[in-house]
Amino acid sequence: DADVTQTPRNRITKTGKRIMLECSQTKGHDRMYWYRQDPGLGLRLIYYSFDVKDINKGEISDGYSVSRQAQAKFSLSLESAIPNQTALYFCATVAGPMNTEAFFGQGTRLTVV
Amino acid sequence: AQSVAQPEDQVNVAEGNPLTVKCTYSVSGNPYLFWYVQYPNRGLQFLLKYITGDNLVKGSYGFEAEFNKSQTSFHLKKPSALVSDSALYFCAVRDRGGNQFYFGTGTSLTVIP
């Protein structure tokens, strides 16, 4: 099983609908992140969390919200989806030490029509 | 502002030839530096990192990267490219505060048989 699991892998939704993307991890890491990937723009940080009581906005948090239900679970919600939120979304986890790398999920491809 | 630049959107190289994928950064302090690879429909996979010490670091699949502090660069290299190396490559830095990763926009590498 993957260490970082994202569900769903693919989703098509309509404008205005609420959608939740889920991420769970078995690595025991405290830090979890949500990124979106767009062609030519790389990865941009949406939200990050250092524990269940700590939620922080990233550079593009508008239109998104998150929930850290447990150490292992971090969900991203689009309250009212719009077409320019069509993108590839990644969850990542990081161990505490500063010199460690991030581990990524397989991604969720979201299309808003 | 913190930033990571990958000046080439696309790099083409013949199989067996050496390859270089460029990365420069503008991050305060002495950040930690990373390279990731993304294959189609997959998440990002960690290749290598520079923390301290020798400026040439070795990583997975025969890749290595050279850190140059004066030029604030961290170029990815491989002595002999394989067709299977064709993928999207991302450079990333993590500031010493450790809160965030900053990603470049990615370089698409194509190895031509």
C-alpha cells in the first residue's frame, strides 16, 4: 500500500458543487500539505498543517478549506467549485526534521465543468 | 520573495549522452535543496537532496546534482541518459525555518532513442 493515499484519483464535478479531496498517510508524519499543479506553474501551496490543531494558509488558499481530522488525515474542500480550480492536486507529508524530504500522494485530477 | 527557477521548460537529449537540468534559487539563508521526478499520472518521487557537505550529491537512478553556493544553483546531472529518464523534473528548496517547500515550474526531459 502507498504511504500517502489520495482519494479520489479522478473527479469531474460541476460548477458550484462542493467537493472534498481526501488524503491519508501511514508514515506517522506530523506535517501535511496540499498543493495544486498547473502546467507551466509548478506546484503551488494551498494549505499546510503541522498537527491537528495547526492549520496554515499557503499562497493560493482562496476558494479552498481544509480539515485535519487526525494526524494521518488531511482533507481539502472546494466549497463551490469553479472551472479555474481544474488542476492536479497533491497531498504531501514531511517528517519534523528540517532536512527531510516530502513524500507525495499519487494526485487527484479534478475537472470542474 | 522566495523563488526557485528552472529556466528550461523542455530539455531534449540523445540516449547515452550526459544530461543537465538547471535550477537556481533565491531563498534566504542556507536552504535545503531537493530534486523530484514525476512520471505521467504519478506523484512526485524524491531523487536526491543537498543538506551540507560535499557539493556533489548522488541520488537514485544514477542521478547526481551539483550545489554551487556562489551561483545559488543546484543543477541535476546524469552521465548517460536513458529513454526511461524521460519525465518531468522539479527542483525544490526548503528554508531553514522548515515550514515550506518552494518548487520550480518543472522541466520536461525527453531522452531520444
